[in-house]
Amino acid sequence: MITRDRRAFKRVRRKFTVRYKRHGSDDPHGGAAVSENISLGGVYFTSFEKFEIGQLIDCSITMPKVKDEGKWIARVVRCEDADDRAVKTYGVAVEFVKAFGSSEKDLKKILSNSR
């Protein structure tokens, strides 16, 4: 069967806390969101901040039963208006570019338990 889905990784609907800021920014806070779905290749979340396609962000994800947050540099691949909300928000899809520490291994373990 031929499908239009060209994703390299299966997406899983899981709610994780996602903290993000523009890569290289001195902003100590950035923003926070809850993931809509996640895979080994990236994450989709809703943000109050609009991002440009191709922009790099520093992304931290809190995962259950993992001591440290997962940390990645991620690239924005989609940023669209989320018109169904009362406050202006954006649906943001990012692909993970670089993982730090055991982030990738920890995420893989958690996602393999989600099936």
C-alpha cells in the first residue's frame, strides 16, 4: 500500500512537557508547551510563539521515569496557525537534529513502552 506519510518514525500521541527557546538565545526562560505527538524524529506542540521554517531551537522534554530532561537541538519544519483556540497560538512541528546525553536512548525506551 502506498501512503503519503513520508515520516521516518512512527508518531505516538503522548503528553510531555516541552520547553523551548531559540537556539543561541540568552533568554533563560523561553516557552513551555505540552506535546501533541512525538517520535524518535521530532515532536509537535502548540506555542504562543511563531517560528520560521528552518529555525533552530533548543528543546527540552520531561519524560516520566527519567532522571534528567531529554535535550535536543531541533529544526522547525512546520509552524501553522492554530485557529481553533481563543488565544493566538501556533502548531509547531520540529525535527530533532542533535541529541545530548542519553536523550535519544531514553525517548526510544519510553516510546517502545507506548505500544
